[in-house]
Amino acid sequence: MNPLPSTGLPAAVLFDFDGTLIDSAPDILTGINRLLDEENLPPLDLAQVHQFIGDGAPMLVTRTFAAVGRPLDPDSVPAMTDRYMAIYEALPADPSCVFPGVVPTLAALSERIPLGLVTNKPERATHAVLAAIGLAPYFKAVVGGDTLPTRKPHPGPLLHAMAQLGTAPAQTVMVGDGANDVTAGRAAGTRVVCVTFGYPRMPVDMLGADRLVDHFHDLPAALLDL
């Protein structure tokens, strides 16, 4: 990609993880279906899992069991989520899950401005996946779905990441793929860019982002255009 200019970029960029930087749905599907198999329940398909990603592991597990006809009692969700996370974290992370264009784009941006990761995936799993796929060095702040008492669409995780990076909301951009990212960004006072290749549960052009990008290589131009 072309070298980035020294001016015109935001002061910092925050990124969502699943569906924005990586295609994690196949591994999530594998983990969920192994959990369902342990419970003698039928498997899900990839299209179903796409619709369940984005609101954190407890909601993923809750939606999964509802979809197969055995809704969980709220008191059993934490233990079942812990079991799912143990299965998921034992899966080997494959660097090929990184979307095309992500690595060179993050590398170029991180040379100019600080980057943060704000995800609803649990923090321990997030750090493990980042390290395994080689993306960890690009981020100066990582906020997971269990880092704080709140998660996206609440603005708290974004504000926490910006505090770590030392940047103000008006000079920061949130990059994601779904409604949680847009809602959290708006509430935190950032501008928002959405990728069109993620896991939104509604048409991406209806999310209300400031810019849409069809390929990660297009992100720097979108940031400069804001």
C-alpha cells in the first residue's frame, strides 16, 4: 500500500475484532458445536453463528441454546459460557483468519498513530488470538468484553481505550462491522467507519456509519476523508 501522509489522519483508531479484523466465525462455530455435542444437542450452521456473534460470549451461548430448543436458565449461563470458552481457547488460532489487507494497513497506521482494540470477546481469549495470529504488536490498548462491567454498545469500553491511548473522542475513529460498534462510537463521541464484509445483523448501509469500506486497503483513504 502507498505510504500514509504525515497529516490528516485521526489521532487514534479503535478497532472491533470479530468480523472486522478476523473471520472468526468458523472457529466460533467449531467451539459452539463441540459444546452442543457434549450436551447431545444438534449442531448449528455458519449462517446461524454469524447472527449470534458480536454481543459477547454469554449472549452467544444463550442464543445458541435457544436456537436448538433448549433455552438455558439464566443461572446456568455462566458455567456453560465457561465451558464454551475452554473449548474455544483450546482451538489453534489460524493466521489465515485475518482478513485481506489487515496486516499491511495496521502496520502502516501504527507507525503514525496509536491503535486500540475494543471487542466484546473476553479479554484473555482476545490476547491469546492476537498473539497467535501476529496482530498483538499493533495495539497499544486492548479492551475485552469482560475488562469492564459494561461492553459495547455501551461507550465505556471505547472511553477506557481512549484514556489508555491519551486521545479525545472527537479526534478518534471507531472501525467495526455492526450496530454495536456504531452505537458505542456515537455514544462515546467518535466518528465511525464500518467494513462491509463482517457480521452485521442488518444491512451495513443502514447502520449509520460515517464511511463504509469494502476492503481493508480502503480504510486509510476513508480515514483521511473524514
